[in-house]
Amino acid sequence: MNLIENQQIRCIDPRTGETVTTVDVTPEAQVPTLASAACDAQLLWFDRNLKDRKAAVSALHQAFLAHANDIAGLLAEECGRPAGEAWTAEIVANHELFGWWLSNIDDLLTATPVDLNPINYPGKRGRVRLDPKGLVGLITPWNLPVAIPLRTIIPAVLAGNAVLWKPSEHTPRVSALLASLFDAHLEPGLVSLVQGAGAQGAAVVTAGLDTVFFTGSVRTGRTVQLQAAHCGLPCSLELGGKDAAVVLEDANIDRAAHGITWAAFGFAGQNCAAVERCFVQRTVYDDFLKAIQDRVSALRPGDDVGPLVTAEQLSIVQAQLADAITRGAKVVAGGGECGPGYFHPPTVLTDVPADAQVMTEETFGPLLPIVPFDSVEDLADLVNATDFGLTTSVWTQNVDFGQSLAEQFNCGVVTINNHSFSGALASAAWGGTKDTGHGVTNSRFALYELTRPRTIIVDRSKQREMWWYPYNEALGQVTQGLVELSRSGGNRLPALGQVVAGLMRRWKE
Ligand code: ADP
């Protein structure tokens, strides 16, 4: 069953699997026109000063809050998102995101001075400012259809960029609502929406961008990177994860079980930083297992855990579960019937061999394998035995030891006694290693990917520079004398004399 037919996207409610409405696809031929209109809007937008741009983004912020109920409603219809998740992760977190960027953008965009030694560089001053890249391409997935685009769009427009945005074909309606807010409050056409799937995504990448940001699967990320390379574009990739949680024997077991249940089953596991592997020290393994079984059996379908967003994702989860069971894994919580719609019960597994798919491939669904370990010496090998490197958590009451252990993990974010929540913090850089990709969102480091430094030097000196023509003997005297002066063990006094004599000759010439 194709999601797109006759230039229409079928909008499926994953809670029932039923098509509820359709949305028009943006014709590929229209994408270059949208890109060119966005570039025109960008010139007008960047011409407005930062104060004015901030006022427009503040109005957008207010409109976002005023539409919070509509956004939560569409997230329920398009993703089956429980209200608790829609409000915490996609409304309150984004409200804070707006606030942080609005409060900090002046400082972050303030030009930094160039260091110019007045003896070598008399009469000169310089500064480096951050200019917008221009037109930012943004391709986003369905799992967090509001939070993922906004974390790039807000800093992008504050810095003066335009954005050509291709959201997932699975979440066109909440994307259209956001786009209507952008059009109403920013320069019209500045954030331009392209609805559709892979073909429209590819059309965005080749539409004359200045940079492209992609969040999604490794396979599509590689394709986008190749296309971007072909166009000579920088490309920021945020791909998947296979996060580990490590529970040490001195952990607060109740808190660890509570936190890991949320981190594994929040968003029905459809979060690139979901806990997909849990390593527990054998001395507390039974206690932890009992605590997590109690927590998981108390989860309420629909209220606490939503469905998978797509039928394809449900099939992947079912296949990984079947593979694990075939290889000897035991279901100790959850399992059982799927449905209604694309719902899969939150499921805890034990006795899972290290080469089972659920231990090696990204699941992006509500499966949690729990594996005992005997010695902390083995942990780095266990945690790092994945192609991904997004986040890892360590649960221990010995915070110093937890931090020293964390140094051994090859990943972008480490959290002690919690998991991955910093993804919602605008001031905390978010990114990973290995197949997770090299993209960074949030914090000043994300702003660096959305801007280009422009250095401006002003010279009020009337003198001829030492390094200008002619390259004569006096120049040699000065430069060699300077090196001799700075060399450890150099013959300082004669060198100083040589520099002074050389400079005097050069000024006279
Ligand atoms: P998933 O299958 O989990 O949705 P994808 O990586 O395929 O993850 O999709 C992420 C985003 O990339 C979506 O917006 C999707 O439409 C888009 N996309 C898919 N194929 C391509 C492509 N060839 N070029 C650009 N974007 C694409």
C-alpha cells in the first residue's frame, strides 16, 4: 500500500491504521521556485536588524503556544503520541527552546575581535562576525515532528537564514500547521514547506542550497550526503542510535528502573536516543529485573505508550523480536498481541545473545534487552559494540566513578543517573559518533553549522608594511632577527640589534 498516490499523501492514524485524510504533495518541479522565493525572502529578512528578527520570532513563539492544543491533537492523530509526551517533549521543551535562543542570540552573534599585536600590525583592527549561510535545506523524520525541525529552524532564522523544509511524509499535517505559523510571523516564504517523500527530499537537496541538515535513517542519510557532495554542499547528519544504559551495583535501583523504563519505552522507543541495550551488574540483576518488570507491567497502552508510527516500523520490531526468541531470548515482560493499529506492547527480554539483531541493529521500537555483566572492566567493550554512538547512561551513586567510567564510551552524550533528556536542552550540544553522524544541534555549536564566519579588517596605518615589496636584505635582517630572538637558546642581544637595524633600514628605503 503506497503512502503517496496521485500526488496525494494518505494520512494514516497509527492508533487504528486507518486513512483519515490526504494532503497534497509539492510537485518536484515547484521546488526550485520555492527555493528561489526563499532566497528572495532571506535578503529582506537579513536586511531587518536582529532586534526586528527577534520580535518576529517572539511573535512566532506566542503563536506556537497559542496553538499548543492543535499541535498536541495532530501529534495524537499522526503519531499516536500520548498527551504526556506531546506536551513535555514537543510543546514545553520547544517553548524553552524559543526562550533560550531569543535570550542568547545577541551574545552568540556578537562579533569577536581579531587579536592584532600593535607592534607588528599598527593601526589595524579586526572582527569576526557570523553571517547566515543563506538557504538551509532541512529534511526531518516522523518521530519528533515538531521538536526536530524547530531545533534547527529557530536558530537558523534568528541568524538570518531562509529554510527549505521537507518534513516526513508521515507527519504532513502538523508540519503544515507549523509552516502556516512561520508564514504568518516571519517573512512570507522564508521557511518554505515541501510536502512529500524521497523524491521531494532529493529535489530539496539539489535546489540551490547553501547547506543541508538531515535527520533520519543511516541509509537515507548516506544518500543525502552523496547528493550534497555532488552539489558541493556541507551536510549535517543526525542518524540513529543504539544507546546503552549501564546499571552498577551501587545504583538506586528503583530510580534506575523508573528512568530506564521511560528511556526505553517513551515514544514507543521511536527516539534515536532510546535505551536499546541495558547492561546490569550481576549482583543486582535480579532486583533490577523485578523492578523493571513491575514498572513495565504498569504502563498503560495509549496513555503511557503509543503505537509505532508506521506499519514498516512495526514489522521491523516484530522481526527483531522473532529473531531474538529464535536465538533463545526470553520475554519477561510485555510480548503478546500487537494492535490496535500499529501498537506493539512494551517488551523486556533476557538471555539475548550478543549477535541477535535486537543487540546489533537499531530497533526504534519498544524492545528492551537486559544483559548481566560481572566486571566493570568489560563495560567499554559491551557498550561500544555497536555501529552507533549517540548517548550512554551510567546509573550509580558514585558519581565520580560513573564519570570516569563514561570516559571510555564512544558516544556524543553521557548522562549519569538519567538518560538522554539533555536532547531537549537548547544550551547542550547534541550529536554523536560513528554511524550516528557528525551533525550537531542545539547550543552555539549548532549555530556554527548555520552560519559562516566573515572576517572584517580595517587598517588606518599610513606606513608601508614590513612584508610588502621589495624583499630585500633589510627584510631578511628583520625576519631572521625575530626568529633568533624567539628561539630558545637564541642569541638575544645581537638578534634585537639586528631587528632594530633592519627595521630602520627598511623605513628609510
Ligand atoms: P524513515 O524511513 O525512518 O522515515 P528516512 O531516513 O527514510 O527515515 O526518512 C527521513 C526523511 O528523509 C523523511 O523526510 C524522508 O521523506 C526523507 N527522504 C527519504 N528518502 C530521501 C532521499 N532520497 N533524499 C532526501 N530525503 C529523503
